[in-house]
Amino acid sequence: MNPESYQISSDNIAEIGAIYPFAGSEVFLVIAAVAFWLFCYVVICRRESQALEKLAREYREQASTEDEPGL
Amino acid sequence: MNEELSSLTILFTEFYYWVTVVLMFLIHVGFCVYEVAASRWRNHQHTLMKNTMLLPLVTIAFFLFGWWIYFAFPGGPGITGGLVDAPWAKPASELMGPHLGGEPFQSGVSGADTANWARVNGVFWAAFLLFSWTAASIVSGACIERIRSSAFWILAVLIGSVCWIIDASWGWHPDGWMVKLLGYHDAYASGVIHAIAGGFALGVIKVLGPRIGKFREDGTPCNINPHNPWLVTIGLFLIYTGFWGFYVACNLPIVDVQPGEGISFSATNIYLAPTTLSAITFNFLMSLSGGMLTAYILSRGEVTWTYYGGLAGIIAASAGNDLYHPIQAMFVASVGVAIAYKLHFWVERKFRIDDPVGAIAVHGYAGFYGVVVAGFVLWGYPSSPNPEYAAISPLGQLAGAIIMFGVLGFAPGYLCAKLLSSLNVLRIPREVEIAGLDLGEIEQRERDRLELNTALAQATVTEEQK
């Protein structure tokens, strides 16, 4: 709705419907929400995989160093 | 006068559900607290964040499609009808946002839709969303210390925004096909939330496998005790508290239940049959008591199982807690807890299932039993106010429990976990599991501490030199 039509007067209260800005753009908002949701998910998955690989590598290296005789 | 009454009804309903949502938040606080308390010190942060981050991921999914599924799927689709149109629940609907109930501007949304849904859509959506979080959190506890968070979040969206809401549409919606054909009755979600989540968790951890060290070479289980049993009890107490919100959110607070002429207001259960808040208050507390006492006796006073027993007792009686006498509820709970407790240890030994927080027993077995036992105790009762729908029966309830636990719970959990496992993204690497998921953070904290100590020492020396 337009901000102007959100002016409350005694004769229009029952007619007020959607009150968010840019009413009519809902489909675009939903597409943006889906993209945001997927983007966030992909980013956090990728970071977790990298972090786990790094940790596993470090632990393996640490274990092999500790196993070496004389060290 | 009628307009004033309907306005008050809508405003009261709006406020009522909002309060239930706030109360139900405590369920999630409790789940986070007790999962962290049940995990070992080297996995705390991972355990906490795995559960916490399901909130935004499931919430957005539930906004995008979960809420619509509830209204669209009561007929199957394809069992008793096709997809049902629900313009207020589509993500791009003007009613999925701030709306004062005036004339709609979107085609497909009627004036009746805006009048009925504008004020209650958000709070009703949120109440169902909190059930979604609960379903996903139940699964979370069963997977601690060995699942990848990213894999868990896929499973969380599947159970929280797809599977459970389909079963709610089938077995909880007043026109759900299970209510119509089977006479399925599950007023406070023994099956609709708990059996499905327990079955799903069982499917996942069957593929995921036990924590390293849980079973000896001969297959007998070792105890991996919670690092802080006292915090486990605080978490479970918080879940008990939030469970009040869960119970009242399963009701509609004020409905004109008088057929035909005249007006008679009452709270109703989810099937729109009259009930009272007193009924569920009696039965909630008596089933909690029956469950706690039984678990205390069976576990010989073990702390966590005594608390689990209270929760399992409520869950075991939930399907019929709108109609049971409180003493019936107490005995139904007592037997349910005994079965869940015994099954937990039998399944653990027999199938090497590692369920660190007893989630499958407390939610899955107690929920399954709760649905089935309601079929015997309430045999012949109407499942809903619609006289054309099937009455409650043992066979209908048994079929319902199998659908909840097995078809919509175990099967999708198992299949999705199998897929993730085949892609090698289900379980954390073995080395990381042995060393601990938080060791990277713990080492970083140690480095930060040493750096700070060095800086402080240097500052002290400089000060003394001055």
C-alpha cells in the first residue's frame, strides 16, 4: 500500500488491508527469500566441510608426529 | 453485538496463540540446555550451534512452504481429495504479513479470507512453527557428537517443514483423511509430533551409527554419561514448562460449538470438539506424575531417566488427554513409560542403537504407544464433531501410529540419511570425532589467553619501569 493510504481516519479503518511497504511485490520478495535461504545454507555447509577437513588434517599430522620415534 | 463478539473472539484468539508461542520458546531453550549438558566437554559448541541454527533454517522453510502444506494436504492429496486451496498460507499471499483485515488487493484472496485470517495467521503460523522446531530438536538430540551440522540441518528441514506438517494435515486437520477414514484421534500430538520425530530419529541414527566407544567389541554398550546431569535436569524442567504452551496451542481457545441456532462458546481441541483448559491441566499433571514415579522406580532413582519419565508420561497420554480421566491418564502414562524405558535398553543392546538422550524412547516409543492405547481406552468415541467421520478404534489408531512412526518418520529419515551417507556428508571425520569437534575453538581460546597474559605481563613491566 502507499504510505498515504495508511492515514487512519474515522471512516476508513475497516478498509485498511496490507500495511507493509511495496505491497504487490510479494512474489519478488519470496524469490529473494528462497535465494537468501539457499545462499546461506550453501555458505555454511561449505565452511563446515572446509573446517572439518582442516581439523582432520591437523589431527592426522599431530598423530603422525607423535608416532615418530625420537620426537 | 455479533460483530463485537466476533471481534473479541478474534482478538482473544490472537493473544492466546501469541502467549503459547512465547511459552513454547522455552521448549527450545530446554532442548539446547540439555543437549549441551548431555554432550562431552569437547563437543559443547558444536552441539549448541547444531540445534540453535535449525531455528532460522526451519523457520524460513516453514514460511515458504510448510504452512501451506498443512492446509493443502488434508485429502492426501489423492486419498479423500485433491490439493485444497489455501490463499492465506501461500508465501506470496498478502495475508502472510502485517494486515488489518480490510479488502484484499490480490486476486484469489477473498474478503472472508482477510476478515478471518489477517489477525490470527501470524500467531497460528508461529504456533505450528514451534512444533516444527520441537520435531527437529528431538532428532537433534539423538545425533549428537557425530553428525555434521550441515547434514542435520537438511534433516531438520525435512522433518520440521515437510514430514511433520504432512502428518498434521492428515491426522490433525479437522478434515484430514486419517481423521475421516481411520477415526484417528491424537489431541495433543503423541503421534503427530512425538512418534514421527522418534521414528525419524531412529531412521537417521540407524544409518549414522553409534558414537565411537559406545559399544564394546562384544556388542555390549558402555555408559557415556552426561557431562553435567544437573544441567540436563534444568533443560528438562524448561521443556516441561514450555510443554504447557505446547498443550494449549493444540486447542482453539474460543469457538461457537453450538450446531444450528444459538451460541455456546467453548475451547476446543484441534478437531474442533469442545474441551476445557481444566481437562488438560488435570491430565498434564497426572500423566507427568505417573511417568515420573514409574521412571524413578524402574531406574532406581537415576536422575535423567526420572525426568525423561515425566516427559514420556505426558507424551504417552497426550493422544487422549482431552478425554481421559486424570487417573486414567496417570496409569496410561505409567505403563507407557515402563514400555519406553524397557524398549530403550533392549533396542540399544539388540540393534546397537546409540541414542544419547533417550529421544527415541521418550518421544518415539511413548508416542507410538500413546496413539495405540487411545484406540482401546477411547474405543467408540467420536474422533471429531463430524458424525460422518469414523469413530476412534484400536485398528484405526494402530494404523495411524504406524503411519506416523514408520511411514512419515522412520522411512524418510532413513532414506535421507542413506543419501547423505552415500555422498559422504553425513558423519564427521573419525579423527575429529575422537579429538572433539570443539578442539579448534578450544586451542584458539588457549592461544588468545596466552597472548593476553603476555600483553598483561609486558604492560606490568612497562609500568614498573616508569
